[in-house]
Amino acid sequence: MLDTPLAQALIALALLGGIALLTWRTTTRGRPAHDGSANDVYLAGGGLKWLYVAGSITLTNLSTEQLVGMNGNQMLLLAWWELAGFCGLMILAFLFVPIYYRTRCTTVTELLEQRYGGGSIRTLISAIFLAGNVLIYLPAALYSGSLFLASLFGVHWPLWYFALPMALVAALYTITGGLRAVAVMDTYSGIGVLAIALLVVVLALQAVGWNLGGVPHERVSMIGGAQSPIPFHTLFTGMIFIQIFYWSTNQNITQKAMTAPSVAEAQKGVLAAAAVRIMVIPAIVALPGVAAYKLFGLAGDATYGRLVALVLPRWLAGAFAAMMAGAVIAHTAAILNSTVALYDVDFHSKFIRPVANHWRLSTIASALFTVAALAMLPVYEHATSIINLLQQLNGLSSMPILAAFVVALLFRGVAAGAAVAGVVWGVALYGLYTFLWHPEGQIGLHYIDFMVITLATSVVFALAFNRLVLGGRARFTGLAGLGVGDPA
């Protein structure tokens, strides 16, 4: 009886309902009434304990893009993304968390405005983050989650059948509960996802007799060749900078670390997320895909769904579907909340009018951004590999934005206009590489290597523009310049 599609659906709905009930009870029990402030809506009132900080950081990162996309590569070396992420989280915990708390930022872009003494760089970076969330992160999350569910259930329905209800529920969480509800839902969904994902690893290895023999060497090696998604040398070139950007200067992640009542509590949450990152995530995003290669060969982004359908009992597959749907909803809601925060704090409040009640604006903005993300869904249906596509697209903005932070934190006397020039240079340079030079074979560098060039030249261009065009004199302050509480 538990193996029937109806039973699977009922199990999935019951678990999703249970997560919703637990989230409601946790977020309402003993909590003060919402006051409609930006801190209330976008930073959970600064009242989240370390467990929820860790859960929110983990699920904001880990969703079907990772489980579907990384396992879809069917190569062990994709685990390097997660292993390197541990270093990124350490930098967030011990370097950036104290900075963000000292400056009392709601968005990371506020830090840039303080350091440069001008709002143009804040507006530009916020616009880039907004475009990335609406055009890349939100639709990619809904696409990969929908693809997983369709593969798991073995149906060929249009993906929006799955994406639409998940997007609507995510928007509902964001609108009614703000980041507090999103973080709590992240935590409860994350526990279920990690538990069943680990079970999938065990069952997948059991299905191949605990033996990956016969799988091509390049798929089981952790030493990537020159043509692989992660050539080994790139671990020592661009990989660390990608991690610093993603974990320490990316609004979607850092916002979750700013929800605790103190630096110490926030650091405990980040360190707990780092422990999960190093001990659990690499196994669940790489081993199932390689085992699946031995079981049924190349399957691309459909790999993980097919494997789960094969190795899990049908009733448990329904439970996992619920957990994964919950993870997609939580992940989408977390990014949606960050997107609304960027629009509200960096645009609406600055250029239109001050916001009296951030809940009301959040409702309207969440609805509009959700519609825009759903409209982008067809773009991703033609991707060969969702995770590789995301990493390459991220390069358009990640290194130029990181360059703006590097200059802001390590130099004084640099004008906001110079930082803007550096970002524009970096975006243009990486765009030429991605869409012209690299496809035509004019530049054979791997995109991770080229990210280093983009970062370095963006910093140099900003400093040169500041001196030669604006007549300023930058002063290198190094680590001493990280006391960012004083005026720039």
C-alpha cells in the first residue's frame, strides 16, 4: 500500500505540512510581535540562535542545484567545490562577520558605501546582485528542483507543473514570515534532506557492491585534468577567490550570518555550517553520481532523480521528494528574501521614498520577483550541465564585485567612481572571455584561472582610474584598514 503513487503523494504532503507546522510554532512561540522594520523582515530581528544560522546558510547553498547539478557531472572531483567551501566559511566567520556586525549592515553593499564614501558603487553592486538572483539563482533553483522531482517520479510533465507550486509556497513564506520563518524552515528541511541524502549514498554504493571499479579513471580521480571541470591547479588559483566571494560578500549567504544577536553566536552558526560542509556535503554531491554512472551510464542532470527512484523504497522516495521540495522552497525563499532586501534597502528606500512598513513592500516585491523567476525557467531547460553553467555565469559578476571589496577593505582614499570603473572593467573583460575569446579558442585558459586575471586587473584598473582620472591617492592600509567603523 505504501508503494502506490497516492501513498507517496500523501507522505510528501504530510511531511511538508509537518515542516510548516514546526516552522510556525518555532517562529511564533515566545517571540515579540513583528514591527515592520528592515531588521525584523530581513534580519529576523537579530534573534536567531546558532542552529538556525547554520541551517539557513546550509540550505541557502545546498539545494537541487548542488544535488542535481554536481551529481549530474558524475565525477568525484566536483566535491572540491564543497571542500573548498570550508575555507570560505572560515574566512566569513573570523574576518567578515565581525566587520558586518561592527558596521550594522542590512545589506553587504552598505559596507561599500561606508568605505568609499559614495553611493554609486553600492547601487551598482546591488543591481548586479538583484539581476543575478532574478535571472540566475531563483530560476535555476526552481528548474533543478522541478527536474529532480520529474526524474524521481518518472513523469514527462512540463517542469512548471512542479515549479509553480514551489515558487508560490516560497513566496508565501517570505511574505508572511520574513527571514525568521525562512531560516527555521531551512533548518528543519535541511535535517531531513541531509539524512535521506546520506542514505542515498549508502544505498547507491550498496547497489554497485561497494565497488566503483570499471568507472573511467577521470570520474573517480580527485586530480582533475586540463579538460576537466576542475583542473587540479585551479584549486590554487581561482578557487579560493570564488569561495571568498560566495561565502563572504554574497548577500544571499552573508545576510543569514547577520541574523544572530551577537558576533559570537553568528560565528558558532557559521562554524557549524562549515562542519556540515566538510563532513557531509562532499559525499552526497559526488558519490551518488559516480555510482549512477556504473549503474546506467551517462545521464546528465537527470542522474540524481533516476538514482533515487532506483535505490530508495517507493514510500521513502515520496518522503525524500517532500524533503527536496521543502529544500527547494526554503532555498528559493531565502534567495527571494535577500532579493527583496536589496531592492527595499538599496533602491526603494533611497530613491523612491522611505518605507514605513517593510512587510507591505516585501509582499509586492516578492510577488513580482517570483513571476520574473518563473518566466526565466525555459532558459535553463537547454543547459547541458546546470552546475557548470551557473559557475561560468557567476564569473561575470563574482570577481569584479570581490575586487570592489578588496579595494574597499585594503585601501583608503579611493573614490566610489573608481570602484565603479573597476567593476565595469571586470564585467566587460570576463564577458569578452566567456562569449568571444574562449569559445573561439583565442584564449585557452580555464574559466577559473581567468577569474584570477579578472580579479587582479579589476583591482589595478580601479586604483589606476582613481589616480589618473580622478586625481586621488590610494593608501594601502592592509589588515589595519579593516577597522571599518570609521568614516571612509
